[in-house]
Amino acid sequence: MNEKEKAKTAKIYLVGIGMGNPATLTSQAEQIIANSDCLIGAQRMLDSFGEVNAARFSSCSAEEIVDYLKEHPDYYKVSVLMSGDVGFYSGAKRLCELLCHYEVECIAGISSVQYLCAKAKTTWDDAKLISMHGRKQNLVTAVRHHAKVFVLTGGKNQSVSELCAQLCAVGLGDVQVCVGERLSYQDEKITYATAHKCMQQQFSPLAAMLVFNSHPVSPPVTHGLPDECFLRGDAPMTKSEVRTVSISALNLRGDNTVWDVGAGTGSVCVEIARILPDGVVYAIEKNPAALELLHQNKANFGVYNLHIVAGTAPEALADMPAPDALFIGGSSGSLAEIVAIALQKNPHVRIVVNAITLETVAAATNCFCQYQLVNTSIVQLSVARAKVVGSHHMMMGQNPVYVLSGGGHTDER
């Protein structure tokens, strides 16, 4: 019998066991687990079913679980125990992909969001749901823009107190927080306090939280902030009109990863981070004065999905995640090398270059041709702003800027 035939003889159940206490199991899940000849899951989950007479394998790694099943083809009914519900930030998604040669059935469970909202006597259908457990999501922006946010905590620097400290740092210390520790267990604890008070307390690593903001603000749906909104100093800054056209040319999507090379004061990367709360933006800058302004502008706008990288491109780009979009505001003569690295990481990256000199225009044009970028465009912007002269308004011309764009998918619209 070959490997695929052996796999077909076994049935794998991915069972949502709720918070961990067997009392929160559905009767369907309880029956399946009781009749299994093998249980797989985290040790704390296996310990909850000590009375079940079955083989046991303690692991949370999808790859380890698949390898174990291949090494033990004699099991015919296997229950993989998953915390909460299999459809809510669950490892079931990855396991389903890896277990394609097996018969797999997912069994729904009670998620932590359902459980904690019930304890707090509130609904969860109107909550913003995010996980900070091993993930990078923008808690500050979520709390600013939503009246109710559910948060899975855990992982490095993502404890309840540390997350509340993030909120306090941007003036959200007065929001109300409901913390649920060790939900469903006998030592379960529910705490209600402000973010400021929670910041000063210690909570179990096994915790979730609800954050209530009585004065949420509507998120931005467009870009184009006035230049006066940014701290500038003597560092270069992409002006509002050029910034607006350049960001539009990036063809951004909600969860994009974006590089801003030669970020200057951060006017471009801050705007992108504001309109992409579910995306990640990296600002690369080498000038110490500009870096200081970058950090200040990031703090002023509370864009925690903006990551500042001090260094020179292309060297600073080597270990960065692949970009969906690349904006080059300054390349220090390394434009071709910067584009090459971005294309190596993602052949379909969308690229926008700002140029003031004809030499930079020529370099960008040659680079786009060399790499045969699709969807190319060259736009020259000549902007004039009104200046009050006595009782009159005189239009004062700004330096013309070229916006060159290219790349992306061939069917992108």
C-alpha cells in the first residue's frame, strides 16, 4: 500500500475544543475525541482529556503533525485538538493544506472572541478582530478607528500590559479594557480597567482583551495631507501634490507590504501607513536628521505599521520582506541596484520613482526598459501655488517633478 492509499484509510478530525476546559466542548467534538485512537495537540490540551484511551502526540507544528501521521499509518481516527474554533486564527488552515491526501473534517468550537464577549455581555459581530499572537497587526489604528476591538495577545512584546502601553503612548490611555485570563479554566479571571491601569499590571500569557473606545474616529480613505501636518526641519520632503499622484501610481491594495527608499521626513510612508492599516510599510533612510524627523512623524500619526530602517539602499534591503510596492524618493545613484533587489524578491512589484533631474529620469527610464516592466508611465508635474502679494494672489511655480511608474501584474487595473 503506497503513501496516498494509506492516507486515504485514515480520517483526520481537526477539532475546535474551545478555551481548553472540556466543559466548553460541543457534544459532537466530545464524541469524536472519545472514539479516536490518537490525539494530537499542545500538551495543555492533551492533559484535558486524560480519560480518553488513545495514543498521544504533543505538538503544535503542522509539519511535525504531518510527519507523525506518515510514520504511524495504522491510526484510523485521529483528532487534532485546536484551541478555540478552527476558523478563528487557527492552525487548521495550514494543516488542511498539508493533509491533502487524507480525509479531513473540521469540527467547529467556541472561539475566545465568542466566549469573552459573552462574559462581557456584549456582541462580537460589530467588533474589529485582530491577533497580536505571533503576528504584526496595527492595534493602535484599530482602536482609534473602532468602538470595539477584540485582541488575541501573546508572543514577544505582545502581552496585555505591553499592548496597553502602546495605547497609552499615543494618548489612548483612557480607553476601557476587558481582559480575560485563562478563559474557561477554574482560575479564570476577568478584569475591567483603563488601558493606563492595565499597563501597570501583570496578566497571564494566556489572555485575550476587549478594548472599548467611546470616541472612535473614521479612518482615512484618501491621501493628500497638507504639508504643514508634517515636521520637516531641513530634510527633503515630497510635496502634497506630488505625493498624491505618486501614491496613486503605486496601485496599493489593503494588505500590501511597501518600501519607501529615501524616505526623508516620511511624508510618503506615513500617508501610505495611514491608508493601509492592514499593510506594512518600511521607510529606509540614511540621514540622521531625517531619521529623527521620521520617528517624530511616525509617533505624531500613531502609525505602528510603519517600520523605520536606518541604512543605505541597496545594502539595507537585503533582509527585508518582499515588497508589493516600491517608492523611490531618493536613491543616491543606486536606483538600478534598488530595483533589481525588489524584483528579485517579487517579480511583480509595482515601482514608482520621483525624479527632479533629467539624469535621474534617464536612469529610471533605462532601468524600466532593462527589466521590461509592464504598465509603465512617465508624468511630469508642474505645480503652482498661490502667494498673497498685497491685496492680490500670485501663482508661484514649484520645481517640476517627474513621476515614473511601472511593474505590477499585467492584468492590474
